[in-house]
Amino acid sequence: MTAPAEPGPSPLTHFDARGEAHMVDVGAKVPTHRVALAEGFIRMQPATFDLVAAGRAKKGDVIAVARIAAIQGAKRTSELVPLCHPLPITRVAVDFELDAAQHRVRCTAQVETVGVTGVEMEALTAVQVGLLTVYDMCKAADRGMVMEGIRVLEKRGGKSGEWRAGAAAAG
């Protein structure tokens, strides 16, 4: 009978050899231009969608407020995600697309920096905060809205190079 194998190092970088959470040391990494693009959707009732599309929500222009909230979310990510490094973000671009056929709003966020760690968390946070803001501004009309499909679409820069969601599925 063979002895059980000793556990190897964890592929999860936010845990040390003892399995305890820690902030990853990025001090020796070389700064590079880094970009991440994320997306997400919020699905709603047709009448709620019509309010958003027409800009007639009681609280005001839902998309304009959600865009500012998303940008703010990207900037505050390290305050919300405990082991996330604060980064000097150089660009945040947030877009919203209205999909009348599916009664949903798509939010995309592209975040950039020149630094030693990626901006995927900032892009994901921007999307989620943007969608949460849509929910908050429309909840009086529709508490059943659903946020879905929040994911990273692509990232560039750093040692690991380029990654795209479609390429990962194929690989």
C-alpha cells in the first residue's frame, strides 16, 4: 500500500503554503500595459425596459447614472475585494446596449493601467456596479430583474499575455 501523496502547491495564488489567505507579492513584476474587458446583463420586464429605453424612470436617466457608478466601481475595487491591489487606473470605458428583443441591458467595461497586475477585477466590478445601479434605479417598477452572464471577455498584458473568452472555450 502506498502512502497518500503530499499536497502540492495550490494553483490559487491568494493562499500561502499553509492554506491561509494573503495578498500576492507583485513587487518583482515588470509594469506593462494591461487591459481587461468584461460584460454582464440585466434582464427585466418589458414595461421596465421601456422606461429605461425612454429615459422615463422615476429616479432619472438610468444609463447615465449607471455609467458613472460603473466607473466609480472600477476605481474602488481594492476597497471592496479584500486581496485586490490598489491600481493606478489610466482608463475606464463603460458602454450600455439596450436589447429590446430580450428586454435586457448589456453593460461592458474596459479598464486599463500600466502596472504590475491585471485589471480583470476592476472591469468585473465596474460591470456589476453598473448593473446594480440599473437595478436600484428600477426596483420600484420591477423587483424581479436578473443580473446574469457577468464575465471577463478578454485580458491583455503581463507575463501571461493575451486571453479571450472564446479562445479559452476552444482550448
